[in-house]
Amino acid sequence: MLKKILFVIFIFTFAVKAQEVLDKIVAVVGDEIILQSEFNFRVELAAAAQRANPKDKKFRRRVLESMVEEKLLYAQAELDSITVSDDQIEQQLNYQINYYINQYGSRQKVEQVYGMSIERIKRELRDDTRKNLMAQMVQNKKFGNIDISRREVKEFFDRYKDSLGVVPEKFEIAHIFINPQKGARVRKKAYEKAKMILDSLKKGADFAELAKKYSDDPGSASKGGDLGYVKRGVFYPQFESAAFKLKKGQLSGIVESPVGFHIIQLLDRRGDEIHTRHILIKIRSDEKADLQAIDFLSNLRDSIKRGVHTFEYYAKKYSDDKQTAPFGGKLGTFDAGQLEKSLLNQLYKLKPGEMTYPTRLDINSTTYGYHIVKLLKHTPEHRPSLSEDYDEIKKIAEIDKKQRLYHQWIKELKKKIYWEIRI
């Protein structure tokens, strides 16, 4: 994920900055070029990530060779007539834009930092996004179905077992998570506040003034709720479904999205873009909701210990973590170093099958809840063995095999696709 995020940041920054600098060409690959500014930024980015010296000649050379490989993949994708749809490009662009918004806190902050509208940012990114997707697709086509036999896994283990180090201490855990913001009482409270505002608007109250006074969207409240012109794919689906159905000047009803309740007004429509403003009322928990969540989890824990129902049954029925609930709350297996110290200390006191008491879990800066955690398995630190760690050794062996095949393929591409480094 980090590599993907870094690549996203790189593409965007270069797309903007490269227009401002008169560059020289440092490499040519097929019909593509690599500019000095692109190369310099990539070096700085890689150096920061790897804590390397950006002036080191060998390091700079490795970065440039990596960039040449990326261009080779794109060139091969063109030779293979690989195409990506507009929907795929739009989906990736939206992912990138949402990443920026999460990083900076709002659409307006992103536009302020980069000095251009979200739509222009997407236009600047579009071509590089298309090329990146094509390069990924040609690589997946070549190596996506690579398999490895048990014999190959054993040969890999026999060859590298002395250098594999130790398998870290691991904990397999599951949880039941309750979000106080999902409670009926706090939801009703937020809905009633939104309804009061909507009633005021219908009686002629000024939308901008109410947005400044009540909206929980920090990015637009100071602007009277104004969200500017946008195309589909930027807002939450629930928001867009309601907004695109409105007529100019019309108010929506109360629209619920993952962030709360919206009241939307369409200001203008321009081609496939709409200009809207909104008032957002977030669902906020309070001390009473927190205590109710803790009590509920405590009761579930007691019921599980008495054998009324299993942990998995209650996780599927009640957990607000919708990704793990269908699987009985299973979170997976984690190295001891990946877990928060407070949770780790509790797990050390448990035997497999036992549960923690309810504790707070912060998801992000705005979302939290409470959960009980069940220890499914505790594996102490140990030397790797095929009998105990086959699946993990197989994953490492697969990566090793793919890397060897990839490097061999790159050598073949360099023989048939023109490339030249000019520095």
C-alpha cells in the first residue's frame, strides 16, 4: 500500500511541477521520455522512504533504472494492445483524490495546496493514471497466475532456512465492535436536528447562514455550504444519487451518507457537472451512548461465557465492523509488534478462547467505538519450519520466484524495446 501511495503522490507532483520547469531528457524508452525534474523528484521521494542519500550516484542510478522499467512495462502494454476503460481510470483517479482529501482534511484544502480545482487535478493525472494502470495490467497478465509447487517451497526453504531469521511472536484474534454513533438514540438526535434545519429552510431561512451556523463539514461551512462544480464520482453515492435528481434551486430531503445527514440544494447544472451546497449534520455519540455500548459488550461477554451463544454468533449478529462480522469477527493474525501495547498486555493474560473486557478502539480522528477481543491462537517466537510455517514460507518463496521471473522478463524487454539513458 505504501508503494502505491508514494507512486500516486509522485505522479501528481510531477504532473503539476513538470509544467513549470524547462526540463532536459534523462532517458528514453520507446515513445516515452523521462525528464530531469521527474527523475529528481523520484530520487528525493525514494531517498526519504529508504533513508538514503539522494546524492549517492549508485542510489540515483537504481532509481533511474526503476523508472526505465516502469516505462518498459507501459511500452509492452501498448504492444500487447492492453487498454483500460474510462471507468477504470475514473475509479483510480477518485481513489487518488480521496487519498489527498483524507490527507489534507477537505477538498478545499487540497485545491488550496495545489493551486487548482479538483477537476483540473484529475485532468492533469488522467494520462499518467492510464499508463500506470496499463503497466500494472501487463505485469498481472504475465505473473498473476504464477503458482509454486510444494517441491519448490521445500527447495527454497532448504536453500535459505539459515537466513530466514526467526518467526516473530504472533496472535490470531477476533473482535466484536460496537460504534456508539450507530445507536438509535444518537441517530435520532442528529436526524431531528437536520429536520429542524430543513423545516427552517422551507419557511424561507437563508441557506448560507444556516450552513455557517450548523454544518459539520469544516471544508464548506464557512462558504455557506458551497461545494462548487463537480462530476459524478467525487461525493458519496447516496449524496450523488439525491443531488443529480434535483432541479435548479430545489432542496433535497434529508439524505444519509456514511458521514451523517445532508440537506442539499442544487445551485446550477453545467453539462455533466453540478454545483451544489449542503448542510451536514454528523451523528455524534455522547457519554450515555458510550456507556450503553460498554454495557452491551459486557452483557455479550457474559452470555458467551455462560454458553448462551458463541462469540462468532454474536459477532455476525451485532458487530459494527462489517468487514469482519460475516467471518465471526476474525481480524487475522498479527505480529506482536503490530498490536497496540495496551491490547498486547491484555492478550498476554489470556488463554486461547478467552476474551478481553470492553476497551475503546479509535478507528480514525472522527470514528471510534468499543470492542471485546477474543484470543484464538498465540504462537511464540520460533525458528521457521515447514511443518509449522508452511503457508508463510510459501508466500516468501512465491515472491522470490516472481522476482526472479520478473527480472528475467525485464532483460528480455530491454532487448526488444528501444531504451537509452542519457546521463
